[in-house]
Amino acid sequence: MDLMRLEFPENYFDSILMMFNNFGLAGTIEGTKKVLKVLHRVSTDKGRIITTIRDPYKTDNPQHLAYHERNRREGRPAGQVKIRIEYKGEIGDWFDLLMVPPGKN
């Protein structure tokens, strides 16, 4: 299922729950805006969208802080990371994961 193109009718869900940083799969600020529009479309007028996102700023790890600073210098949000998944010897493609808590960029 593609998060950017959910194939549900309008006003379908009363609640949408996205746990464990799944909301970050939008990858970029622009992607996040698109996902919010899609989620709004498939939510009822009184619907709720509930997400959890790992706060990338809650760290004192020097490697993480250096990564944040490099992202800022390159014009990306500090919490945008490029990752790929490996499972049982299978390695997926690289993709962006965005971890930006509310009010931060």
C-alpha cells in the first residue's frame, strides 16, 4: 500500500493511528504535506490522526548531532535520514525517513 495514494473512499476513517515513526515514511517536508492531505481526505470531519515520531533532538550522541548539523548545512531538516532495510539477507532500496517533532525543523 502506498501512503501517498491510499485507495479508500473519502470520509472512511474515524481514526488513523500511525505508530513507531510510520508517519516519517513521507520522507520529506513536501511528502509530509501530501500525506496529510491524503489522510485528511480519508478521515471523517470529526476524525483523528494520531502519530508517534521519534524525537531526533533528544540525543547527546556526537554522531547524531554531527548528522543533524550536516543536514542543516545541506538545507535538509535535522531529523531527515536516509536508510535501507535488511531482513534475512535481503537488502531494500535506500529511502528517506523524516523524524521532525512538532514545531521543529
